[in-house]
Amino acid sequence: MADSNDLVPLGTDPNEPLKAGLRYGLIGLGVLLAVGLVLWGSVSGTKGLWGVLIGAGVGGGFILTTVVLIWFSARRPVSQGFAIVMIGWFAKLLIVMAVMVVISRMSFYDKNALVFSLIGAIVLVLGGEVLGVMRTQVPYVDDVGDGERSN
């Protein structure tokens, strides 16, 4: 559990956890890109750089798009929000499969760098999102005015 000093201040925006999750997820993706580009660029040259960029783009984009879809659908009726998230998830799955099929026949990237950055993006972005959501304080209920209280 996070120490109370590590928590983001209490806010009134119900989307604040999503914003924090997106922010921390992007930070995790940035760290992965920096480390991956240096590591795989020195090991495999340009092929390693392309592998890291593709893997981080596909993995990070897949996970971060979910946050954006949930944020977009948050103020909609439940059935619309559910449809937006599920259709978006299915579309993301088709896009990832299409990208992987297309690039599987190509040789301009390092496959090990792609796998490393794809798995790393999923772990770091999800971890960053969880950390961002867990550290954000949002009230569960609104304050009730004095005239509205019932005994």
C-alpha cells in the first residue's frame, strides 16, 4: 500500500485516476524506449532500433489505447461505454495481428529487440497505469448538504 505522503492530492475529477494512469504509463513507455534504444542500438544497430520502436509502439499503443477508450466512454451510458471499449479492443486486436503478419515477412528489424520491447512495454505501461491509479485519491461520494441529511 502506498504511503499517504506518496498519494496524489484529493481531487474532484472522477477521471483523475485515468489521467494519472495515462501519465505514468507514458513515463514507463518513455523509460523503456530510452533504455531499449540504447541497449538494442548498441547490440544490433539500426535493426535493433527498429525492433524497439515497433515493439514499444505496438505494446504501448495497445495498452494506452484502452485507457483513452475508457476515458472517452466514462461519461456515456453504461451500454455505450461497454460497446466503445469492446469494439475498440477488438479493433486493436485486429490491428496488432495485421501489423505482426505484415512485418513477419520483413527483415529490417531485430526480432529479439521487438519481443523484448513488446513485453517490456506491456509490463511497464500496465505497471505505470496501476501505480497512477493506486496513487490517486478520488472521493467515492459527494458531500451532502446540511438540508439534505436524513436521520
